[in-house]
Amino acid sequence: MHPVSERWVAVGFAIGSLCFLVGPFPGFLQLVGARADAWVFFVGSLFFTVAAGLELLLASTAGTRRDATWWSAAIQFAGTLLFNLSTGDVLRSDLTTHQEDRLVWAPDVFGSACFLVSGVLAYHVSGRPRTQAAINLAGCVFFGIAAVASYIVPDTGSITDLAAANWNTALGAACFLAGAVMLSRHQRGATP
């Protein structure tokens, strides 16, 4: 048995998902403040990266060839690194609108695109039933919508659609959390 189990992957994705689930709610933002809220997203992105890195490690040791499962894990890992950049730059308070679009929005969009490509690959290589893969793919779609909606209009300095960005981030995170729980239950059922 490999020292890295799917259980640790599930735990990492679950914690990251919880951070992205609570972070976009206005009540949470008002409760903790903008800086603490930004830290919640950043910490969540780190848990996503650890989980994706472990998943890539598992995919790398599962076989010697780089198949669709490996590519899905590798592309997902790249997406999490982009989310690290995006959420990390949000912690800076000195960004202009142009810098926010370049340093925060662009990595978010590219990270979301990586998640979407990874989710499609994972869906196609998953066995039946594809419930978990479909839920994770839905999460990828929601994250993509959130990324597009969070573009900051240079002339006004306001987000294109803050409500859509927040709701879709939360919905995507809820999907990823459900997928992590399903992975954990699958792993628990497979353990002798």
C-alpha cells in the first residue's frame, strides 16, 4: 500500500473546500473582516494544493505511463498553484485595479480553466457510476463562472458581478466538499 492514501487527498480537498465555502458569504466577511477573509481563501488554496499534489503523486506511482488520470492530476495541480498566486496576491492591500486584474483575476481564470480541463479528463476516465466525477466537474464549472464574474472593470474599479462570483464560488466549493466526502467514504469502504 502506498504511504499516501486517497484519505489524505480527501481530507485536504475537504478542508480547502470548507474555506472556499464560507469565505464568500457576506456575513462571514463582516464577522472576520476583509483581511482575515482573504487569509481563509489563501489557506484553502494551500490545502487544495497539498491535496492535488498528493493526488498527482498517487497518479504518478499508479503506473509508469502518463495516461489521462495522470494528466488530470497534473493539470489540476497546476490550477491549484495558480489559485495560490491569486489568493496570495489578494493579501496585498496596495494593488491598483490593473494589478488586481493581472495578479488576482488572471491566475484565478487560468486556474479555473485548469480545473475545468482536469475535471473533464477525470470525468471521462472515471468508472461507472460517475457521480463523484460529475459532482467535481460541476464544481469546476461553478469555479469558472465565479472567476469570470469576478473581473474588475478598470473604469469603475468594481467587480463585474460580485453576487455571481460569491455564489458560484460557494457552489463550486460545496461540490468539491461533496466529492471529498465521497472519496473518503470510498476509501473507508476499500480499507480491510
